[in-house]
Amino acid sequence: MHVVDTLSGTNVAEVAPDIFRISTPISSSQMPGGFTFNQYLIVDDAPLLHHTGPRRMFLLVQKAVAHILGNAAKLRYVSFSHVEADECGALNDWLRVAPEAQPVCGQIAAMVSMEDLADRPPLALPEGRELTLGRKRVRWFDTPHLPHNWECGHLFEASTQTLFCGDIFTRAGGAELPPLSEADPIGPAEAMRLAMPGSFALEAGTRSGLEKLAATNPTTLALMHGSACRGEGAKVLREYARVLERKP
């Protein structure tokens, strides 16, 4: 792990080959239990940044991307799972500093939000569509309301078996969390879900959505809030589906 900004603690770490976790920790004095805001940079011929971070963190994330790429203007794609400030709040800031970058999202997000909010037309990916970055390929999966927002979807990178699972396993914890862990993410995620009623939209499609993601057989779960997780991702996703069926 390399800290790129000592004041904020923003750091970068490679969690899978050529996939870097960019993380800014939030202390427990700012949020009970602490928190992390993560973005993921895929380094390839056409670099892709997944999630922008909030606008107030843009300069920190830009510094991290520049540390990895040499120049943040090299970005070609900026993707996100759903429309919230920490997923895409800084999108237009990125489009200004990376003149060849294109927003990437699902078709619903493009139709209802990004065709108006984004300063550059989005690349709207339908279910199952792959985007080739060079040696790496990402595939889009529509997962409405998993865990929230009807436009929600997730990306999977095939060569590293990395699933960018957004807010599904959101947990508390700040700078003390390692960039990559083999610990089971379900317990901390459930504690956070139960502490924030309504944050996870439990519905009829929850189990089928988790099964769809499990079928990719990921070995790295790239969490937006918390450590990235290495291990049997399919087993974790299916177990979480069972846990959610038993919980209020």
C-alpha cells in the first residue's frame, strides 16, 4: 500500500493484477466506526476508473490516479454502478481533466440521469455487454435495487475474476482496514445494513441478482466501502443471499 496524501490518508494498493484500489479513510470522529470511500482503477490500453468519489474528494482521487498512470488525463472510461455522489459525483470533473474519457453505465442510468447530468454522452451498456480495455474485459450486469437504486448494475473483469460489487458489502471501518483481506465480509456488512434501515432494498429479485453475480465465480470482491476481499466469491454471494432471506 502506498499513501499518496498524508493529510487525508488516501492510498493505493494493487488488489488484483493491474487493478488498483484507491481508498480514502474517514475517521471515527467524523463517522461512528469509521468508513472508507474506494474507487478502482483498471490499468490497460484504455484505463478505466470505476466510481469517481464525491466531488469534495476529486483532487485526492485525481492525485492517486496520476500516481498510478503518470497522468490522470490518460483515462479513457469512467464507470459507476448507480447514481449517488460517491459513485459518480465527480464525473464531470473527470471528464474535464481526461478529454478522451467517456462515462460508462447501464442503460437505465444513461436514460434517466446521465444523458442530462454528464457533460459527455455516456456509453450505455446493456445486460451482458463486454467492454474491451486491451488485455482486460469488463462485463455489465443489470442488478436493479441490489442493494439500492433501480439503475444499479455491476461490472466483472474476466481475466482477474474481479467483481466490482459496489455497495453490496458496505461496512464500517476506516484506516485500520487492509486494502485486501480474506476475511468473510458478510458479518460486518450485515451489521451496517441493520444499523441503516432501508439502505438495502430487499425484494423478490435480491436472490436472483446475487446468484447472477455468483455465477461469474469471482475470486476478488472489490468493495466500495471496506477491504477488497479475496477468496471464493461465489460462495460468499450465495451465503449472503441465504442470510438476507432470513433477516428482516
